[in-house]
Amino acid sequence: MSDLDRETQAAIEALVYRLKNRTDEDDEPFAQEYVLAMRLRGWRPTEARGPVDYRNLPHGGGLPASEETQREIDAARRAVASAATRARTRAAETGDAA
């Protein structure tokens, strides 16, 4: 088990312990206390990184070397677009849309 896994497990155990032994009815002080405890253990908030737009990555330029490769690329693009459409539809149906 790596140190990161141990630290993650320790954080989970600490949160579970605090949730089980909560007596305060107000969520705000609990959340502040927990974040402070995590910071004291070395956690620091960082900005989330956005996804990389693979279309802007450098490439050899021009068209693929073969028609077969081009067909595979087109099929992969269609599959990604189809999966994204299904995910948006599912999110809209369940009310999870952003």
C-alpha cells in the first residue's frame, strides 16, 4: 500500500469517525472543524484542472497515413460523441444537469 493510499484511508477513517460522533446540529461548524483538521494533517486545497482538449494536442499534421486509420479515428470520434450525448440525456432525465 502506498503512502497516498494510507493517507487517503486515514482521511476516510477520520471523516467516518467525526460523522458518527457528531453532536452538533449545525453543519457549518462541523465542516469548518473538519477542513481545519485536514489542513493540520497537511492537506492543502488546490484548483481542479480542467480536462485536456485532445483536439489541440500537437500531432504530425495532415491526414492519417491510411484510410483504415482515418476510419478508426472517425469511429472513435462518433463513439465519444455518442457517449457524451447519452450522458447528457441521462443527466437531464435524472436532474443531475449542471
